[in-house]
Amino acid sequence: MIGALILLSSVAAADTSIEEFFTAFKEKRDAIQFLEASFVQETISPEEHRRIQGMLAYVKPRRILYRYYGDPEVAYVVDDDRYYEYLSDLKQVEIFNVKDRPETEVLLLGFDNDTQRLRKDYDIAFIDAADPKQGKTAIELRPKAGAEDAPAFEWIRINLRDVDLLPYRIEVKNDPETRMVFQVSRIITNDPASADKARFLAPEGTTIIYADESVETLGPGGKYLPPPMKPPAPLSTPEALSEPATP
């Protein structure tokens, strides 16, 4: 594996294929307005090997939802500069600024089109693909040393499909003993119906917590979160954090 690494920082001046890769990556991302897919997540550590299924939905420019099936139901959303975490067993939704939880950026990696953010925040290398039949391109991202608000993982490896450079496998090494592997399948792109799937219904009785303070307990019907895609309201406005349920 080490021999397969090609550090972008050391070859960028000589190897134009690297710039070609980023150009192709951005072009293909710019063409995707909506996306949904299924995934299987494995958590591997000395204490456990856990497997759980779920679905994800992405809406351009920067909203992505991961919904985990089972009991309890769990959902994570990055919505521009906000992060939502729904835990059904605790009957609560916590909402933070993404800058206060830099590790949440990992949810977007491989799906949005911000190549400048990738190059600014990570050292990037090409690596051997996990399944060359699906795609020959795979990259490894490591947070740059000394970077402000560095995410809480050692590296992330993203394997990309040849047809559209969307991830089919994402592996995250959280620490020396723990890693997570996402196998992504059944990818559907540019179906407008996917936009509604990038939200979740917080039911009646759920407590909304924003910036570590309880702001609301939901009444009958619950509320859909995040709100429909629109210019964000000021963070100080509690009404902007949620909306009444609709059919």
C-alpha cells in the first residue's frame, strides 16, 4: 500500500493528470443536483464488529442526510453550516454549528463539489482501489498537520466509481484501533424526489436542543428537519431551526 501512494503535493507540478482528476471530479459533481443511495456501515474495533444498514440523501449545494435503520432510529444531517443529530431513543435533536463539530465534515467528503476545501484541509494521495471493477480511482485524505479545527480521524479512503466518480466505498480510520467502512450501493442521481428524503421527521415529544440549550419540545405532528432548502435565517432565530410537519 505504501508503495502505491503518490503524494499530490510532491508531484502536482509535474503530473498534469492530477489536475485533470480534480477537473473531472468537479465537473461530475456540478452535474449532480440530487442523490440518494443505500449503504452498509461496519464499525470495527477490538471490542466489536458491528454492521448496520441505512440510506443517504444529498441535495446541492451542501446538505446530506445519513439515516440508520433499526431501533433506535438515528439520523445525521450536515446542512450548510449546521449539523443535526437525531436520536430517537433519547427523543432529542441536537443542532450545532459545523465549525464547532469539525468531524461532521466527513459526512460530505466524496459527495459535494468543493475541491478547494479538499486541497486546503487535507493531504491527498492516490491509493490502490478496493474494487477495480467498480472504479480504478481511490484517494486517501489525511488532515493537514496543525490545521485549525482538524477533524477527529486519522485518514479517510474514498473509492470512486469510474462512471461518475461517486463513492462506492468509504473507509474512515478514527484512531489506531477503530475504523468504519461504508459500502455504498443503489445510487440514484438527479431525481427531485430525493430532496424530501434529505430530511427527517422528529415526532411529537422530541426536544430540540440548539447550542446545548433546549429551545423547544415538539407538539402534535412533530416537525420536519432541516427546513426546505432556502437562504438560511439568522442562527439566533429559533423558528429557523425547524418547521411544522406537512403531509
